[in-house]
Amino acid sequence: MSKVRVRFAPSPTGPLHLGGVRTALYDYLFAKNQGGDFVLRIEDTDTARYVEGAEDYIMEALQWCGIVPDESPKHGGKYGPYRQSERRGIYDRHLKEILKTDYAYLAFDTPEELDEIRKEFELSGEVFAYNYLTRTRLKNSLTLSPQEVQQLIDDKVPYVVRFKMPVDRVLNLEDIIRGKFSVNTNTLDDKVLVKNDGMPTYHFANIIDDHEMEISHVIRGEEWLPSLGLHYLLYEAMGWQRPQFAHLSLILKPEGKGKLSKRDGDKFGFPVFPLNFKDPETGHVSKGYREDGYLPEAFINMVALLGWSPANDREILSLEEMVAEFDLNKVHKAGARFNKEKAEWFNHEYLKLKSDEQILHLLQQVRDLDLEGQSDEKLLKVISLMKERATFVKDIYNEGRFFFEKPAVYDEKAVKKAWNDAAVENMSALANHLESMSAFDPDSIRAAVHEFAEQRGLGMGMVMMPLRLALVGELKGPDVPDILNILGKEESLSRIRNAVDNI
Ligand code: GLU
């Protein structure tokens, strides 16, 4: 068998969304699982929909995810160029070939003429399609004489090239995920293959490139399934062997109904893009997973499981493990519902797998956190204590802010619950008790606080609650002896005495 070669072929019409990332990931996983190549091809023939910066965004997003192409506009390769806009000569060559067959014809109808006909159809309650029925009465090389056609070409009258859909043929199609199905050609229209500026449309350029780049498997979104019949016939027309196809189901909204759309991020409060994207026209910034604080390993693991079940219901898999396990036969036919809580769960699990030193490094990279003047030693202690309960790296700082700043205010409810005259008296005595300690490690602190409570005949709550309030400013946080230990003796005593004086 020839080498497995899989391509991801995005159009630079905007940022990649979750569905696009998943397609790229499955393309990559399948290619690597089969010992094959993963190719990135930029499909930029539709200049009207081109968005500035989109290609760079796609490259950067794939890189962040760790999905590295073997061949791409950036990485090069022997099947290049990898941007369709740079392959015009190749398409021209194949256009000549298909025009020699009975599968293509020239159509000279102007957009205005087609609009007219469309309106006529609408008036009689029908929908116009350029197809086996209507082409016999339109202005094209099937209805005009060869001389008339030549005259129009000589007169530089613009034309498009259309595919001549065969009449009443049943096409037997096959999809790796969906199995076999058939479609009658009478339900398909005569798609434009080459536009009047000479640029190929998606369909024509796509099959030419897949052939020229020796692509063995096309794995793409389900929105391309209706084009599969046309693509089969294009391969037939060109006399080429076609690749195998797999169409991936949609990613659905959290409630399970309808496709997750680009606007759903703003609506439901989670990113639908891997990285932040600033719309060059409106300036609107859409949130990305990276900027939201997701670890790329967690993100990619979450995306992989939107529509694929690894063996034994395993959930946490590294990219290498996913490559080893990936199987298109285990990709779901039904749509995959997006689940924000699950996405967060993945991040939490991956965070727990990191060493304290790794997290420290990540924490120091989080923007807008005021870590200046904090020693690595103290930060490591805070990380070790807080990481179990954190979803994101930044949570460690946000949830443990009291380690770095004295309480500026004391939570009102907490004060009502934990503070009274007895607390004032107990806390000032406790401060003296702690001051006399020589060691200040968590165990000694725990013992000292117990001893203090016992001597005074107090329940532990009577000591711990006001103590926590004095240290944290509210009744939350990890174990109080651990907080005392990290704050250190001097800072702890100052906070306790400050509370005694000020609450
Ligand atoms: N350029 C197409 C897209 O953006 C590629 C479809 C395909 O993979 O065939 O979705």
C-alpha cells in the first residue's frame, strides 16, 4: 500500500474554531498512527473571503496545540507550494484536461441573467439550480454552436467552467465513519469549477491538490458530505484514483441542540477558538483557550474526546498516547456535545500532573499577576498547597492572594460569625503563645494551637475560625497551620495583632 498522507486544508477566512482544531487533530492522529505524513494546505482561492492574519493564526494555533505539520507553507515539502493561490499553473493545466472530456463545459450566463431566472423560478414557487434540466436552455457551450462559443471567447466575454453532472446515475459512495450510501446525480447541480477570473473554486482545486499531493485519506467536517458525489465524479473525470473519505460529525452546543457556532463563545462564556483572535475589521476580540489559561495538553485532550472514544474509556491521554490509540472506526457518527465543565476538569487534571517547579514557571508567565518581590521558595509552598483545588494556574494566585497581601478588609459575614470579645482576648493571647515558639513548621504550629486551645478549655473552632479570619480576611483557604507556616512567624503575628486592634 502506498504511504498514508493526510491533509488539513483550512481556508484563511477567519480564526480556526473548535471544529477546525478537531479536524486538524484527527488528521494528525490518523496520519501519525499509520506512520504517515500530515500536510497543511492553505485553501485561499476565495479572495473575497480572505481575512488578514488568518493563516498566521492557523499556524500559531496548530503549533500551540503541538500538531506539527510535516509539510506546510512554512515547513515546505516536495509537494509544494502549499498555498492554493500559488498553484494557479497546476490548475490551468488540469482545466485543459477536463475540458477535453465530456464532464465540463463553458457557461456564459451573466450574474444578472441568472438572477432573472432565479426570480422567475421563485415566482412559480420553485428553486433554481443550474443542472441537467436547466442547462439545456441556458447560455453555454452545450447549447451554443462551437463557432458561437469561439466568437464569445474571442470577444473576451467572461465565462465560468461548470461540471456537467451526468443524468440519472446512482453513485455509490463510501465513508469510513458513516459506511456506504448512495445518491442520484439528478439531485446534484452543475457546480462552477473555474470562476470567470480563471481561479478554480474549492471543489476543483481541492481534488487536484489532493491528487497532486498524493493524499490517501481525506478526513474533514460533515459539511462537506454533500459534495462527496461531485468529488467522486471529478476523480472519475480526471481518471484518477480517489482517496478514502471520512466526514466528522458536528460539535454541538452545550444543550445538545444545534451546531456550536463562532458566536456561542460570547453567549455561553467559554472560548470557541484556541487563541484570542482580533477581527481586523471590527477590532472585536474573541477569547481563546490559551489566553483563558488552558494548558495545551489539556485543551487538545478535551478536543480529541469530542467525538472519539479511546479503548477502555480512557480519558487522560498525552498526544503520543492518542497517536498510538487513534482509530477512525471509533469516531462517533453522532454529534458531540461541548461541555465546559469537562473542559475545566481536563485542565485541573493536567495541572495536578505538573511538578511545583513547572507550575511556578507557568505562574510567572501569567500576565497581570503581581508577583514582584515574592520569593520562589514561598511561591512553591503556595503552589504545593493550592494546586489540588485549582482549575487554572492563575487560580493558585487568585485563590491564594492572601499569602501575598494582608487582608485589606474583613468579610462582614465572617466577622459576625467568628469575631467577638472572647475572640479578641483569645487571639491576642494566641499571638503571644505563637511568639514564644522556636520552630515554626506546620506540625509544631498545629501542636502549639492545640495546646493553646486545651489550656484555655476552648473548642478548636473557637480558635481556628477567628485565627483564619485574622490571617485571610474571610473564612476560606487551606488548613490554618499551613497558612501560618507559609506566612511565617513575623507576618502571622502582625496579621493576628492587626485583627485584634482593628476588627
Ligand atoms: N477549505 C475547506 C475548508 O475550509 C477544506 C475542506 C476539505 O477538507 O476538503 O473547510
